[in-house]
Amino acid sequence: MPSERASFADRRARAAAKVREQDFGALLLSPGADLQYLAGYQLFTSERLTCLVLDRDGKATLVCPAFEAPRAAVAAPDVERMTWGETDDPYAIVASLVPASGGIAVADQMWAAFFLRFEEALPRREFHAASVITRGLRMRKDAAEVEALRAVSESADRAYARIVERPFAGRREREIGADLAEMLRAEGHDEVGFTIVGSGPNGASPHHEAGDRRIAEGDTVVLDFGGAMRGYRSDITRTVYVGKTAGREELRVHDVVRRAQEAGYAAARKDASAESVDAAARRVIDDAGYGEFFIHRTGHGIGLDGHEHPYLVHGNRERLEPGMAFSIEPGVYLPGRFGVRIEDIAVIDADGSARPLNKANHAFASVA
Ligand code: ZN
Ligand code: ZN
Ligand code: ZN
């Protein structure tokens, strides 16, 4: 797609401008979201070094194992390649591409095994985290990225609509988790990232993975799951109850969390600070008397990484802008009893308001 390639070249030009602004010499990216963002090349990290070198003049070179060059050529045809054979030293090749002066930014999630070799190959240079360069770019999604997030979010919505049709009572959390993973794939995900199924007291632990607990009638169950489609990630949470009627406190807590999320939506608009969204959601939960049980921030940015900037957390004064995408996910966790969380991905639209990318029903759904 020519237009897509043009946007990668444009991103690299903007990243190079930031490299110059910071007085850096080059940006070194091992496999990960930044590499995907700047070159469209997605691959898993292995011990064989693959590294995109973007120098201060905007020249991009992908240093990669020779046998992977055909794959890289398809994924990033517009990026020059320098390949290395099994007995070559790829670190020396990278070092030869790095300008003689200025700091060097390395991927935040680069393996230490690579970084230590770069320190040797580029002695007496100052290293920095690549997010200094890429964070501001990646945080502001372009139209194609928002569209990718919408598509993956709606795919997750469809998986949710299907899981509530299945019986829960008598089955283990793990089985529901496996069903969810299968549904995410069936609905278009090409990668399943996580399936949290927190039933009864397990729901009070926000990141409880699906375990062996057998779900019973009367349980409240937190379902939080997501994965990726063409690199862009989904992340949705709904809380359901098993049986005909939910308990009184469960109903009350679900209503509080739902109102907290709505308050988060109302506060999330262009020019509002990230922390003000957290404060708005938290106020509803505080006012209802559950403040001490809302034990995490209200949300996180999302894109090529499942958690990225901006973070909706107290202390983050960053202003929201059109194109920023993030979760709004208040929760209440009552230890030993149950938990409730509702999470959508939202994006700040051109008109300045927060538009939900997830459209799955927010109601406290009853499952069998
Ligand atoms: Zn989480
Ligand atoms: Zn989640
Ligand atoms: Zn999340």
C-alpha cells in the first residue's frame, strides 16, 4: 500500500527531527512497537540481532540476519537493509551506521543482552530510552491507527457478546478463558494477549489470571481480555453475574462503577488533563464510599502496545488531544468477596470528545 508506506516514511522523518532536537546521533530499535511504528516490521525478538538504525539525518537502515532479509524486504520494502551472516558481528555493523557524536536512544524494551553489546561497540556514548523520541509521536494516532483500534475493539466486543451466551456455572475459569481466546480468534484477532476470568473472590484481584476455580451460581465474574489485530491491541472488561439475580451489594457496586466510567467519559475531552479523568471517575467511587477499594489508575494509552502513554493517573498533567486512545477502566475490589470493573477503549475525536471504540453492552449481564 503506497499510502501506508508513505506514512511510515513520514513517521521516520518526524522521529529524526526529534533525534536532532535532542542532539542525539541515532535511534536504535530492536523488535517491538517502535520498530513496527516506524517501519511496519513486526517480529519476535530472538538472540539474533535485528535493529533499525535511524540516524539524525533521517537515514534508516535495517540491520538483520541474512536469512531474514526476504521477510524484512516484504514488510519494509522502503528501508535499506544491511544483512549479517551467522559468523559476522552485527553490533559492529550497527556501530558503523551511528554518527560519531551525540547520544544514542535505544528501544525501551530492548533486551539487556543487546544493550550490553551496544555499550561495548559504542564506548563512551550516552544512552537514552527511545520513548523520549517516540512517545509523543505514538501517543497521537493517525486516522488509520484509530481505524485499526476501532476494528480490533469491535472484534473484542463480538467475543464478549458470544461468551455471555455460554453457560458459566459449574465450569472452571480456565475453560471460560479458553473459550474467550477461541472467540477472539474467530472474530478476527490474530493474537490473543490475555484472558482474565476472576470469579467470586478472585475478581477482587484485578489481574487474576483464569485459574482452576469452579464458577458457581451467585458469583460475580470479571472478564478482561484482549489481543491484537494487525499489530493494534484490544482491551475490554465487563463484569457479569451467574444466575437469575445478583446480590444487593453486587448490584450497587456495579452501578457505582458504571457511573464512575460515565464520569470518566464526560471528563475525557480535548485539553483536559489525563489526571482529571482519573479524578472524575474516582470521585464517583469515593462518594459512594468505596474509594479505598479502587486500587489502580483509571486508564492507560493503547495502540501497538497494550499499555502505553498517556496514563490516566493522578499526577499526570499531560493534556488530552485528538487521536489519543486510552482505556477508561474504573473498578471496585472487595477482598475475599468479589470485584467489578468496566473497561472500554476510547479515543479523543476531532470534535474534542471521547468516543468509545468498544460498544459492548455495559449492563450487569446475567449468565447461566
Ligand atoms: Zn489491567
Ligand atoms: Zn483490561
Ligand atoms: Zn486495560
